[in-house]
Amino acid sequence: MSLIEQTEEEGTFRDNLSTIHKDGSRNWIYVQKPAGRYYNGRTAVSIVLLIFLFLSPFVRVGGHPFMLLNIIERKFVLFGIPFWPQDFYLVVLLVLTVLVSFVLFTAVFGRIWCGWMCPQTIFLEMLFRKIEYAIEGSAVKQKILDASPLSGEKLFKKGLKHIIFFGLSFIIANTFLAYIIGSDALITIVTDPIGKHIGGLATITIFSLVFYAVFARFREQACIVVCPYGRYMSSLVDDDTVAVTYDFSRGEPRKKPSKEDKLQKQGLAVQTAPRGDCIDCHQCVNVCPTGIDIRNGIQLECVNCTACMDACDTIMTKVNKPKGLIRYTSFNAVKDGIRHKVKPRIYAYGVVLVLLLTTVSYLFITRPDLDVLILRQPGSMFQKMGTDEYANFYIFQGINKTYKDIPIEIQLVSPKQGKITLLGSLSTITNQTSKEMRFILTLPQNELTSSQTKVKFALVSNGKILKEIESSFVGPENP
């Protein structure tokens, strides 16, 4: 009987969650500590991502934050590049680019984000579980400890674990707060007397308790029940998607080692039933953080963490079988015994991603340091100055998006004759600030071609023209 026929006959694993008992109570998963080359790779990736996460809001580039997402004051800095609300179109394009990249990589490699880069997985598997293993021991010891009556040892281990869990959750909550208000503001709050920030302390404590509850108790339920990514992105997975897959053509029918197998190894001719490489040791299930059996096929709960691949490779080595019984491959590749195919939609996703990356790169490269707008003052008419001159009022708005002060002056490009009178100071626009002011443009009557004469201004900084802006000059009907 093939794996497909077998699972259809059993017909239960897709109808029930492995983390829920039939009576609806929680089936607590005691995860065996994984080990192997894939786990080592995930650990290395996690270390890099954790360093980036915890240090980014505190790193300064030229005295300015490396990462800042201050929604309240509408201040945003990504990788040292400041953004203003006027750059929102760039943020939208960046989000679309990230979204399309998720779609592409999920369609090709399955939910690799969940197992390798998702903050939930990294925090749980690489921080909280490691602490749990260090304090309470292996999965078996944890189960025994939970089942044992209350004792001094149990109280100490449980208390120590949960104190560390909450402390780590408090650090994580404050790190996310640093992304929002900035590291300087956070350090000020931390160093100030507690009485000055009672409300803030209460808020951050609530967030810390939420993080604590997620990682100490809710755990894999966040991936199975709450996270929308698994639902949306799993719809992109098909039989040609490369994912953590059990090679049923090689592993079935599964059977535990028997006396007949030992006799065969000794060179004795013993009749045995056909069997595959899977020895039904359940190690792939024991290390799974969501408690599924990957041998039942690709499932929604699978986060592609590769723990089962490491566990199976270890067992295959011990029984002198080739590694890769569980490996990165596609269902069709296993079923047909050929390499996986790349479907046209994958190429389509790739083309869209390249177009988005090209567009975003171009817009970033050409993004001006100084965003300037010059408009004739709405609702105002011309003013006659003397016998043969007319004047219009204009509004100047400038935003300095850089971390340096920019000296600026307004010059009239056309018509050739005319005079600009500033109603305020415009010598310099300070870094990361905006400036608004009014000025008067006076033109002689002989420069007026109609009631709407086109005029052009130049923004000059240190003798260099940064931008030319066209506007209109309102004059009499018959100048």
C-alpha cells in the first residue's frame, strides 16, 4: 500500500491538530532537542538576525540612528537612510517588493521563512527552548518534571525558568520600543526615576507579559492557529514546490528492525517481508516543534524548520542507510523519480520581482536630498508696483531629507528681468527639517506676455543648481 493510499485510509491526520486532544484540551509538545548540520545552519542564521534585531536601534551612523520607525512623530530611518511622509510611495513599493519576494520564495522553497527567519521561530527555538533545555533538561526530563509532585527542585527550576523568560520578554519589548521612540529616548526613560514614567512602565510591562505568554505557553499555537502567513502562503505551495518532504517511494513500507534483519546481517538466508528504509523510529516526530508526522505528507502545520531532516539523517547513518530519506525536494520529484519542475508562474513572479527591484533602486538613487515646492499664493491677485511693474506672492516649501545643513537661494531663470524679495530668511535649511516661507516676485510690464506668464525659478546651493521649478505669474489682461 502506498503512502497516499495509507493516509487516505487512515484519514485522520488532516482532520485533527496534533496539539489538541480529542476532548479539546491542550496536548503539550515536549520537543526533543534537534542536532545536525541544518540545525547548525539555522543557529548561525539566527545569531546574525538576533544581533541585527537587538543592536539596530542602538547603532548610530554619523550620530544618527541606523533603524527608526517612529510612527507617532512620522520619523523613519531604514539602514541609515531617513524617510519623510513625502517618501511614502517608496515605503509602499518596498513593502510590495518584500511581499512579492515572499510569494516567489514560498512558491519555490515552501515556508522557508517560517523555519529560518521568522522572529517567532527564532525567539522560541533559539532562545527560549535553549534556556528550557539548559534548566530543565531534555524533553523526557521536562515531561517527568511536569508530571512529578511539587518539590523544592521543581519549584526552583520552574521559578528560575519563568523569571528568565519574563526578563528576556521584557528586553524584547524594550527593544521593539527602541525602534519606535529611538534609543536615546529609551535610555532617558530607563535612567529617569520610575515615578516619571509610571504609565510607560505599565504599558511596557503589559507588552512583556504578552511576549512571555506567547513564548512560555502559547508557543507553536501562534504558528498553527494565529499566524496568517501560513494560511496565505501555503496556498502557493503545490506538488512542485521544494519543501521538507518524506521520500515515501524509498521509505515505505516502514518497519521496525526485527530478529530476521539481524539474522540477514549475519549472512543467513531468512525470508522477510518487503520493507523500506524507514524504521518507524518516530525521531522525526519527536523533534518536530508543531508535533506533526512529516511522513503523512506536506501539512499546513509544517514550518520547514528541517529538524526532522537532521533527526532522520542521524538515524539513517546509524542503520547504514543513505541520508536524505527526509529532504528538501518536491512531491512530484519523489513520486516520479525526476527533478522538480519550474512552472511558468515562478518565472512570472521572478519578472515582477525584478521589475520592482529595478524601480525601487532607480527611485532610491534619484531621490533628491532636498524636496522643494514653489507655488503662487492661492487666492491672491497681482499687485501693481509703481507705473510699470507688477508683483505676485509665492509660497516656498522645502524639506531637507539629509543629515547635513543645505545652504539654499532662489534665483529667477526666466523672464530675464525681475526681482525676488524674500519675506523671511532662507540662507540654510537645517538637516532633517522643513521650512516654509513667502517671497515676492516683481516683473516689469514688458516681460508680461499675457495674463498668465510662465516663470521659472532655480534652487541654488553653493553655486550649483539643484532644481528648476516652473510656475505662473498673474498680470493684467492687456499688459
